[in-house]
Amino acid sequence: MKIFLDTANLESIRKYNDMGLLDGITTNPSLMSKEGGNPKDAMKEITKIIQGDVSLEVVSTKYAGMMEEGTRLREYGDNVVVKVPMTPDGLKACKSLSSEGIPVNVTLIFSPNQALLAAKSGAKYVSPFIGRLDDIGHDGIHLIKEIKEIFSNYNFTTEILVASVRHPMHVVDAAKIGADVVTLPPAVLDKMLQHPLTKIGLDNFLADWEKLKAGNPNIKI
Ligand code: E4P
């Protein structure tokens, strides 16, 4: 399963990319707004740091505007994936951009039918928002199971990009289903790295090493 980071924060992107963990990045207007500054600078920099796919979202709601913005966004790099909303105009733009060889991520997917339609429009990725479904008492992970089954039945090549991930168990569940990608807020990725027994184990190893050194101060690895 590929791991994308769901952020426009350059420090986090560099940090996890240096660990070799990132296959790509997803952003959206809210994430851009959170970082402030000129989003163009952030977009340019992210596409430079990351080799893999970087989703940059349009803000137009009409087909013509989405096409114009999508074409402009692609100027930031060959790894740019144009993110469009799951609307009639979004799907029309998805079809046109995909036919021109520009990869598209259809975002704000909340039902299996929306995922099916986005795949038929030629999307490279569909982004089902599982956390937001959980928030309103639905089962986000169940949606991933349904999309996976439908895409497998018809051999769609569209990838399932699990979005709106809130905690590490979402990641485990998505991986068990065989989702293609999860996009993670930095805080969730950070939690996945940690285990209390790892910290306790390391503290014990280092304390024992100090004991050994006490009797032999010149010792080195
Ligand atoms: C995905 O592409 C979206 O940017 C993101 O996962 C939305 O997550 P949220 O529900 O935490 O805002």
C-alpha cells in the first residue's frame, strides 16, 4: 500500500520523505490555507521535494475554470495530479484532463456509486473520505470494502486513495482490505511510528550499556 502525506506543510513533508516513507502528497484548499503564505510557492516546492504523485486541487466549480486551473497546476511538475470535486463539472473535467494524459484525483467521495462514476470518467484516483463518514455515524471503512469489491469486479485501474484518515487503525483496516493508497495527516503517521515497548526497550538497552561503560570508560561500538 502506498503512503501519501495529507499536508502542505513543507517541514513535515521533508521529515517523512527523508525517512523514505512517502510515495506522494495530497493537498486541498483547507490545508493550503492552514499553512498561509502564497500557495504557489508551496505547490512548486512540494512537487520538487516529492518524486511521486502530488495532488493539487482546483477551486473553480465550473468545467471551463477547472480545465484552466488544471492545466496551470500541471505546470508545477509532471508529477502533479489534478484534484477535482465529485460533481458533474468535476467528472467532465476528469474525462477531458484524463484524455489529455493529465492524471486526475476525484475528491469528496462518500458513496460506492460516486466512486464507480469517477472511475468510469477516467480518474487515476478516487478519494473516499472515511473519517468524515465516521463523524456522522456511518462506517467509513465499509465504504472502502464496497469500492474495492466493485473495482475488482470490473478490473478498473482507478486506485482507491483512502482519505480523511483519523487514526492508525484506519490504516490497518485499509491495508487489510487492499486499498491502493492511504493519505495520512502527519500526526497519524507519527503515531504509527511509535510503540511504548519500543521506547521502554531502547531505554533499557541504553541503561545497560551505561552500566557496562561504568566499568570500562574507553569502550566504544
Ligand atoms: C484528502 O485528499 C483530503 O485532503 C483529506 O484527507 C481530508 O481529510 P479531513 O476530513 O481530515 O479534512
